[in-house]
Amino acid sequence: MAARDDAWFESLFRAHATALYRYFARRAPRDDVEDLTAEVLAVAWRRRDDVPDDAVLPWLYRTAGFVLANHRRKGRPVPVGDAPDEVDDADPAELTVADDEVRAVLAVLSPRDRRILLLNAWEGLTGDALADVLGVSRGGADAALSRARSRLREAWAERLTA
């Protein structure tokens, strides 16, 4: 293995910085391209002993994918001009749980049914995403959601007739 010193890094930079820049230019906002490229190169320097001699560019691209994913997760600040004039502190999830009747009906359901219904209603998870969280197949998730909804309807009906 070649010495991982300043000369090694300079060689890596000359050989691959443009490719990384182009990678980000096709995937990220223009203002972020240089910073993202620099971040990948900084990771390469910090983890220089992990960079394989025979696959430097693929390693950099894989790292770039992680850097880009992290960057996208950070989100963007909301410009002040887009902020509402009045603050709405009402979170629909909290309002729903605060309702005694809803809480009472949810309480008679199994913890699994509650979890499935809340993942669907509050987090918006359906299909494959719900299946991933539950650790079941897509069909299993769809069936579990259908059964949980059915039991919720039954619990509501019992509460109304009581």
C-alpha cells in the first residue's frame, strides 16, 4: 500500500476532484456543490487508510452518496417571508390524543394495532414503508392495516352503542 501522505492526497485530488464536482453538480443545488465536494475529500483524508488503492473513485462515489443523503436530510431553513403571521401551536397528533374518546377507543386496541394505525395516520406510512417498519412483507402490512382499521371501527361502534 502506498504511503497515505500529503502527496497521496494531492494525487487523489487531482485525479478525482473534478469527477466528484460533476457528480454533485448533477444532483445538488449549485450553491452546495463545492462544499459537498470538499466534504467528500475531507472524509477521504480522514479515512485515508480505508480508501482501497484499486477502487478509489468507486469509494469516493459511495462516500459522495452518503454525504449527499445526509445533506438532503438536513433540510433547508424556511425564509422569514414565508413564515405565517400567527403561530399555530395545534399539532393534529396531540389534538387527537388529547381527545378522551379517541384515547379510550385506542386503549382497547392491541399495542400492535395502535402502532400500525398511528404510523399510518400520523407518519403517513403506507405500503412498502409501513412493511419495512413492521418487518413484514408488503401484503402483510396491507393486511395488518386493514385488520387494525376494522378493529378500530368495531371499537368505535361498541363505544357509540354503550
